[in-house]
Amino acid sequence: MTEAPIEIDAAVMFFVMITIAFFVFMAVWGVARNSASLRDMTEVKARLTTMETSSVDVSNRLGALETQVSHLPTAEHVHRIDVQLEGVKTVVQTTAKQIDRMYDHMMSARAPSPSDGTS
């Protein structure tokens, strides 16, 4: 009874092929497991569309704000106005003092003297 021995080379080749197939399957499975699904991509696309719309709205609002701010005075303009107001303040204070003196002078001129005899 002579039986045909199993060839060692064929068994090793079969084992190597099974091992390679296993590692290829694991690599494909690992990549597929970490890849985004179609549903995930649809959600991302929807979010991106919403963000683009929001970005356009913000851009429009920013443009309108820049237009409004461009009409406001700068720090230099405010400083000039402050200096001019200080000058006006000085003139008003001087004029108020002069008016007080004139009022005091007029009141002292109108005051009845004790020699008038009017009571």
C-alpha cells in the first residue's frame, strides 16, 4: 500500500496563499472601517452648504458694517473737536466772568443809597 504523500510544497503554497488573503482582507476591512460612509458624506455636505450660506450672510453684514463705520470720526477728528471745545469753554468762561462783573456793577449802581431817604 503505497499512498501518495502530500507534497509539502503544495501545502506551504496553500498556507502562504491563505495568509496573504487573510492580511489583504484585514487591510481592506481596516480601511473600510475607518472610511466615511455615504451617509456621513451627505451630512458633511449639508453642513458645508449651511456654513457657506452663513459665510455669505456674515460677509454681507460685514460689508454693511464697514460702510457704516467709515462715516464715523477717527481718533484724530475727535481730538481736534476736543481741542476746539476747550477753546470754546475758555471763551464761555471768560464771557461769563465779564457778564458777572457787569451785573455786579449795574446792581451796585442801582442800589439805593442811604441818603435818598426812601425806605
